[in-house]
Amino acid sequence: MRKRTYRLDPAHPPALSEAAKAAHDTTGDERIDYDEIPDMGDVDWSRPAPKPTVTMRLDEDVIAYFKREDPKGYTRRMAAVLSAFARRNRAPD
């Protein structure tokens, strides 16, 4: 038997045939197997409070330093460095 490989494009999923749509629509809930789905009753689905937005002026060389590793995540890394600095220099309770 020959092996076939298919590549799916998420932007253009294959269309369901009319027969497949009809079979899907007529499948009752009692035929769905839920055995492998974990119990998610104790999960906290609330979102964390949004972080405040801060605007600050930085030297170009500082921005270039953080953008050098990954231009997309540079602000997250800047926030991590500031957070680590604040935790290290926090006054003892």
C-alpha cells in the first residue's frame, strides 16, 4: 500500500461533503465519548487583572540591545529585567 502525505492549510481548511455534514448533524450527544477528556471543574478560568500601560522614553541603544535577540518580544524582556531589579532591591519586610 502506498503512503500518502497531505499538507493542510489552516487558512483554507478542506470543505466537508454534504454527506459528512449530514452525518455530523445527525450524531447525537450520547454517541460522543467523553472518557479521555480530563475533569476541568477545579480550573480558575478568570483572567488576571490587566497590567497598567506605561510610556517611557529610552535611549536608542537600550532599545536596540533588547530588540537584538528578538524584535517581537523586546518589551516583555524589558519588563522582566525591571521586575527582577525591583524584586532584588525591594526593602525587606
